[in-house]
Amino acid sequence: MIAFNETYPGITILSVENKAASADISLYGGHVLSYKPAGKDEVLFMSPKSVFEPGKPIRGGIPVCFPWFGPNPSVPTEPPHGFARTSQWTLVSVSEKKKETTIIIELASSEATRARWPFDFTLTLEIRVGKTLDMTLTTSNPGKDPIVVTTALHTYYAISDIARVSVLGLNGLKYIDRVGPATVKDQTGPVSISAETDRVYLGAEDVTIRDEGSGRKVLISRTGNPDTVVWNCWEEKSKTIGDIGEGVYRSYVCVEAGSVLDNKITIAPDTSVSQSMTIKAK
Ligand code: TA6
């Protein structure tokens, strides 16, 4: 079953439901807002204070960071995380099976994107909603010169309480600590969060979010995404982020699959690069 609703002015949401799961996908931002495996709780966090207004990013779900992650490397006045999350995407196709729905959406370069980033591209996002949530982001370069991007699927997970959550699978890795001046550190053991946390783990493979409050484990696997970003803004900073709001920081953790900072992706003319992520809630 699928349904389209312009839930907020300028924001069309595609709701899908099959025997294995349901999900909401906003064409504005190319943004997965909700993913709920049948009989289980919502996997994604959506801020109760999120603004749903074209031009503003949605706070929660799975924002797509493209064509740059974090601040723009050459134009500091450009908003962080690129423009894909604040652009209108188009629907390419929907195909339905009993236990799986596949949605393909696309963002292509236009006058508006070239004004901000002077390259031609087509960005395709395939979203498979079933027992797992599978997402494949493909960047194609139809132009004459190579293009260089950084990207992330900036996933916000719903959790019982940040104090009861740990992220497994990062032990022994180096990470860039981005709270304050960036420094490289070594991870020992699981990641637990008790202060502002903004880290890029290098070379992670599968990662698990273990939530002792809810008893849930969420497994995240990926290809073509060498970095794992772990982010929670914590109390002080949450007061300065209007669409998060006080106290709410305890209810989310971002664990993002991406190719960010120095892991730039170069796409030669007439070629494409795919990156994928799979989420499985147990
Ligand atoms: O992925 C972590 C991060 O880059 C943080 O530095 C943090 O500020 C966050 O993303 C949220 O960014 P946003 O632009 O959505 O407020």
C-alpha cells in the first residue's frame, strides 16, 4: 500500500506499508522520516520540534548530506551538509511486493544547484522498505570533468535514553574528535555517550546500537561508506539548536554512514559511484 500526502505545504510525503514494515519518505530532502518494522517500535528519531518547511532541514529521520558533509570546504556561507536535504526530489518509481517496497527517487542538477555548486550530477536514492531498511545512494556524473563529493546518510535513531545506549563495532578504530579543535584519538571498547559527542570513526564495518533501556539492538551495515559519524549534541548545545529543544537530546543518537572529511569521492565523467546502508532492528 502506498499513499501520497502533502502533509505540510511544499512537503509531499510518501507513506508505504507492506507485511514486513512501514515507512514515510519525504520527497522534500529525499528524506526517510520513519521506518517501523511490523510489530516493532519506530527505529528513527524525529524531533518534536522539527520544522517542516521548504528551505529548512528536517531534524530527524535520515537526512542526505550531499554534495558536501559538514561545512562547505570552499564557500563558508553555504549551509552545512549541502543542499540535497533542502531540495525537492522527484519520484522515479515504486515497486511493491508482499514484504518489500522499493522506492527510487532522484535529484538532478539544475540552474538552482549549479548556482551553489557548479557541476552536473544525478543523485539517485533507492530505498527498500522491508524486514530491513536498505538505502543505496548513487552519484552519477554526466559532465565533462570529474566531480568530488562527500556524503552521509545522517541517521537519527530513536533510543530509550542516551545513558543506556552504547555503540558497538568501533573498538580499536581511530576517530576524529570534532568537539573543539579536531584531534585524532583511539577508541577502546564500546562507545558510550555522557557529553557532547561529534566523532568520525575511520574504516568501520558493521556497527550495532545497543539500547539497554528498550532491549533493542539495531545493526547497521554498509558498503562504500568508510566513515561512521557518531553525534549527540548533549544538554548545553541543545539549548542553542532551536529544532531539538531541551531534554530531547536524550532521545536520539546519530550513527551515520558516510564518506566524509578527507574521504572525498571522485566521480569521473560518465561514471557513477554507489554507497549503501542497511538497518536491521532486532
Ligand atoms: O554529523 C554530525 C554533524 O556534522 C555535527 O557536527 C552537527 O552539528 C550535526 O551534524 C548536525 O548538523 P545540522 O546542520 O543538521 O545542525
